[in-house]
Amino acid sequence: MLNAEIIVKVDLIQMKILYFTQLFYPAVFGGGEYIFYQWAKELIKKGHKVFVITQSIESSSPHETIDGIEIFRVGSLLHLGGTLPSGLAENLSFLIKAFFKGLQVAKEHQVDIIHSNTYIPVFAAQWCATRLKIPHIATVHDVYYTSKANFWKAWSNQAGISKLSRILGPLIEKKIAHSSVTLFHTVSEKSKSDLQVMGASKKIVVIPNGIDPLQYQTDTEKSKPQAIFVGRLVFYKNLDVVLEAFSKVIKKIPDARLVIVGEGPIKQSLVEKSKHLFIQDSVTFTGNISDQEKIRLISESRLLLNPSLVEGFGIVLLEGFACGKPVIVSDTKPLSDLVNDSIDGFVVSPFDSEQWANRIIELLSNPDKAQEMGKIGKSKAVTNYAISKLIDSLIDLYASVTGETKLAKE
């Protein structure tokens, strides 16, 4: 009989997980592909095996291992433009080839569970799961159809985006909501509610996004009169309001700077707008950059901005917090749920450039206040959103659908 004082360390029986995600490291443009990469790394650390089916990208092999993750790249070569491919041919190519590669990998490695990332990957993953009788969890980060009227029409009007997306977008969202997955995972109560409105009949589990705070060990006491945005340059990120606000900011703080990190179909129109507002010398568009460069730029900025109209979570806010920066966000859920107004950031109207300008000026002109608010945000990120803690919830979710149980309790 074991002594009662002996603590038995717990581990789940090793699982083999197959991910389907159209974008994956190093093609990380948004929260969806970021979090799948973080999960995969944490699962590997805990002794599980992770295999990934993703789309082919430039300068990458069809099969490679990164951080212990086995990655299989299929379909037509993806241009790294900041968004998922919108063309019918590209998506069909990925769908079919991902399905067959998934079958091969799942059989060869005797995969226990399949986990997919929206959108097209859900269908390839479900075909595999049905064929092989393997549980399938589908992650839905956000539901655009219910979040903003005429979203898909506006999406299709962006440069380089297929006009077919205004028809296929809502159709795909509805098909996913009604698919025969084992259960849905999502990242916020807002997205859960949107899925329910779409008619999702399967169980929906909320596990928020997380980050590795150790990646963001920076000197938070040094900052410039600089604000930063990080994300896809697409219409619903609502960057027009920030540019309009900044035209007011530089009248009060002439040396203020705005850094916009990312790529996307509206990049050129944003560049043109900055010229029209005569602020082009105060705004820098970096394009896609490395994680190290992104962290450096956030760290040297005084605050981070997210004016988005639609979000499933807003993982970049956690990155801002982790770097010790206050954040200013639109009064849009779930962004407004993540920020404690006037404590670790500000929540403002998404359409009022005057409000945005006033709050930006307040933080740029008061570095001590920005630093104090940033410290509170950093504590929140470490305490509530460390990926090393959240991964246990994901593993428990996997165990609940595969029938595995813990060997012992700590």
C-alpha cells in the first residue's frame, strides 16, 4: 500500500493527434494558425505526438519536422499574402489532397483523434474521421455570418479576393455549423453564442487562446511615443479609424509614430489613405515579419491597438499585455471582455476617431501611466492565459472524446 504522502505524478496515456489546418507555421498571419502551433508544441512537450496536414508554401518541404511536430504540406502553393486562399481551385486542391494525405497519415500512425481548424480543413478532417471512425474536434474561432451584416459581400469586394466568396463564405460557415463533428471547440463565449445562432447542434466547449509568456520577456520600462497594430490587413480590422485618429494625434504629439504590422488585401488602400491624411511620414507598414521582430516592435511601443469590428478572441491583445503594454480596443465583444477599461487599457467606440485620438494621446503623453497599466495587463496574461496552463484543458478535452482516462490524480 502506498504511503498517503506520496504524490503520484499524472500523465495521460500518450495520444497521437492529427491536425488539419490550412495555415501553419511559418505561415502565421492570425490567431487561428498561431494557437494551433502553440498547442502542438505544448503537446509535444508533454509526450504526445502531433501530425499536421497543411497547405504547401514557398520554401518548405512536403514533409518536415519542426519542434518535434511532423508536418505534411499538400495542395497548390500558397502565396503568403496574409489571408487564406479564396480561389475555388486552390481550396478544392487542398480539400482533396488533405483528405487523402490525412487518411494515409492517420492509418500509418494509428491516430487517436483528429482536430481541425476552420474552414476547408473541417471538411477534409470530417471525411477522414468518418472513414476511420476517429473522433473529430473542429475549432471555430469566429462566425462572420452572424457578426456583421453583409460581411461576406464586403469581404469579396477587397482586392485580390474571389467574388465567389460572397456565396461560398456563408455557405461554408453554415455547413460547418451543421457538420457531424464529435464536438466543437471555440475560444470565447461570443463565438459559442454565434455558433448556436448558426444552428450548431453538437456540444460546444470554450477554451480561450493562450500564449507563452516566456517569449515576451522584454524591457517594458523603455518605450517610444509609438502605437502598434498587429494583424491581417482586411476590412473588418477597421484600421481606417486608427489612421483618422492618428492625423489628430500628430497635431498634439508631432513625433508620434504608428506601426502597422501585417499583410492583406487592403494594405495599398491604407497606404494611400495615410498619404491622403498627410501622415505617411508618421506611419510605417512593415509587412509580414518574424516573431522576434514583432515582439521587439511591440516592446518598444507604448501601446497596442485593436480597432476590429469582428473577432473570435483577439490573441494579439495577450501579446501586448505580455510585453507590458496597455491596449486600446473597439467596444466589440470579445475584445471588450478581455480589457478592463481604464485599468489595463481602454475600450472605445469603433467608429469615433476623436475618442481613439484622445486615448492614444493620453497614453503616448504619459509613459508612467502606460507602464502601470501595462504591468496589470502583463499579470493578467501570465495568470489567466499562459498556454502551459490552458493546454491541460485541451488534453482533458481530447481524453473525454477518446475514452482515455488519467492514470492517477496528483
